[in-house]
Amino acid sequence: MRINWSLWTFTSVCVFALLCTSVRGDESGSLPKAFIDGSGPGWRLLTGADFENVNCDDDTWTWKDDAVQCTGQPVGVTRSKKMYTNFELVAQWRHLRSGGNSGIFVWTSEAALRDLKPGNLPRGGIEVQVLDLGYAEQYEKSHGKKADWFTTHGDVFPVGTAKMKPFEPTSPGGERSFPRKHLSKGVGEWNHYYIRCVNGEVRLWVNGEEVSGGSECDPRTGYLCLESEGAPVEFRDLRIRELP
């Protein structure tokens, strides 16, 4: 059989070009993203039985099944009964009022919580901020300028006596790791956080994408804390998996 080599070569080039285009398309964002939902071996649900009040009122935190509601009053925290070192945590959260403020503390030491009075937050730990988009809008209106020292999309930073080397980009003073992408949803909408804490390194994924974090954390073991900071907020489907 005689082969038309010119036609074969032309056809092959066309097919190769189509394949390259397809691959480039996948690389540009059509491939599915990895999403950690807290299911699978080793994961377990955190409920009210896993936490205890530190310096809030008895009715500040109301647990029901896999969810907890916080009134935001007074300012304070509830902490895990257990200390954790290396772990993965997933949590969904939503603010119920524009400009709401809250957070998830990791690696909070016992000393940072000792004798903590109502109206105060832990004196140490790494905070993964949970902040409504309206907070920045209110700041801009009241100060007449855009905020440059915080964002509302997942800042990670050390509090009090704790230390951390923030991943870039950072706040102007270098204290906070700012998110590389702005992915948080607004008031009343559920957001998803995946937090990985391993060997003194914290990494945060917001709604499926990694955005911020830091290394060289001190301490690198401690309690988990949920923060009450003036406005109603809800958390649900808190799940944890301990790592070696």
C-alpha cells in the first residue's frame, strides 16, 4: 500500500496541535481542584463534647449536632479539651452580621489562656482570621482610606507571645501572612477553611485554594480555640485528623 507521506505528516501535526491545546487548556484551570472535606480514614467530627468554655458566658456558644452558634458576646474563646501538635482541620463558617469578626486559633498554650478574663483574647497562639468582607468596608468609611494592615480573606498571624515567619505576601509590618487570592464569601454565606498544621508550619486553604500561612511557629503544640469577638457567627462540620 502506498502511503501519502505529505498527507500523513500534515494530519499528525494537526492532531499534535490539538493535543497541546487541550493540555494547555487543562493547565489554565479546567482541571478539577483538590478539595479536602474531612472525610476518609483518620478524620473525626468535633462537637461540643470536644470543647470547653474559657472566658465567655454560658450562652455565648450553643452546640447542636455538628454546628455551633456564637453570640459574639462577650469577647473570648472556647477551647478544645485536648492539645494538638500535627493535624489537619476543616471548618465551615459564616457571619450573620456585616463586618463580623472571629477566628480560629491553633497551637494556643495553656499559659496563654490561664486566668483569662471575659473581654480578652488568648495571649498567644496562631490566629487564622475569620473576618466578614463588610469589616474592610466599614474601616474604609470610618478612616477614609483602604486598610493596608489586614484583609478579610484569610490572614494568618501570631498573637501575643507566639512567633511565626509569615508566608508572602505580608502586611506592611511583616507580622501577617496576607492571602494570595481573595476568595472569601460575604455575610450569610458559608465559607470553607482547610488548615494544615505540621512541624511548626501552618497553611490555609480558603474555599478550595491555598492562600496564606507561615513557618517556624512557636509554640507548635496547643489547644484549638474558636473566637467570640463582638458579632454573631456560626461554625459547622468541624473535622480534625491528627498526623504523626
